[in-house]
Amino acid sequence: MKRIVILLDLILCAGTALAQGGGAELIRLGGILGENGELALQDSRITVYSDKAIFMLSGSDRTAQAVDHDRAISIEVLQGGTRMVSTHLPKTQAHWFQLCDGGDQISNSGVAGMGAILPKGTKIKEVDKLGGHFWLVFATVPAQDWPKITIFLLREDTRYHLSLLKSDTVSQRGSFCGTQFLDRDTWAILVKETMGESNSNYSGIYFYQVSTREREGSDSAKEPKK
């Protein structure tokens, strides 16, 4: 009888964890990269200026597709995806990514309890406190060739105890250059990458949408950084 009760408790706990985690989503919307590119970002519109190659990625597809262009491509980030637009942001707003962690040196402590659930050797770059009990962590994770830029969605169950709900590799060959909050649930991650046989330098932005059950209907989904 005791074994049955214990087994029932385990099933109930597992079901609760699935229900709590099931309402959290970390959705990759796509990205855009320009060879030796300069990028302008305003609200949810991005313009990439480049005399060379420009690539786009759609949704969770990891394959970069070259796009034809006349020295510039503009996209708009929407709920659930991106779309190309014909109106470009002014060239005067475009710039190189200057403050990138090219040597993977930045390593912040985050908040108490994060180190216990993130992969060994993770270097935290930025942390955002979301509405409710959720945290968004931008970090690099050790890999064979180069640290992977990774995004983590965490839930704070109790003080000093967090759970890892979702994670995704943003870039496998990039340097972290910061983030930009676009609206109530969408983030842009800025990177510098090397691509192709010639290891050309690319400036890129990847977009993620974050949805949590506790944040639905909230007008203040993102709290100020702490």
C-alpha cells in the first residue's frame, strides 16, 4: 500500500510539473545576417545594409537563405514570424556592432540558483526578469569549436530554486553583442558570426518570442532589469 501511495505522489508531481511547464513557450521567429553589414533597428523594423551577401532565416529553420537585394533588406517582426517590407530605415541609423564579446570574456553571476541548473561552464551575458516568476537568460555554453550563444527560459519555483523550462541555441559560431527588447514578448539577440569557406564576418539579429501562462493578459509582461 505504501508503494502505491508513493507511486501516486510521483505521478501527481510529474503531472503538475508538465502542466506548469506546458504554458511556457520559447519560439524562434527567424533572423537576418549581412556580410560586413550595418544594421538599423527601430521598434519592430530592422534594415540591413550590405554591399555583399544578406541571408535570412525563417522560423526555426537553421538554413540561411541568400536574398537578392540592392544594398539593403528590411524586415518587420510580427507575432509569430517576420516579413520583408519595402521601406528602409535611414542609412544614418545603421551601425556596426561595436560592443561584442569577441573573446567570450563576459560572465555574470545572474541570480542565486541559476548556476545549479544551467550547463556546466555556462557564461551568463544578460538576465531579464519577466512578469510573474519567469526569467530569461542569455548566455554562452561550451562547445567543441566555439561557445554556443544560448537562450534559456527559467521559472522561479521558490526562492533560490529555479527550473529550466526551455532553451535554444541562438548561434553556434557567433559572438554575443547584446539584446534588444522589441515589444511585450519579443526579443532580438545581436551577434557577430563567421560564415562560409572564407570565414566572412556577418552582423546578425535573431528573434525570439516568449510566452508564459502567467503573462497572458498582462500589460507589464517584462519587468525592469535587476
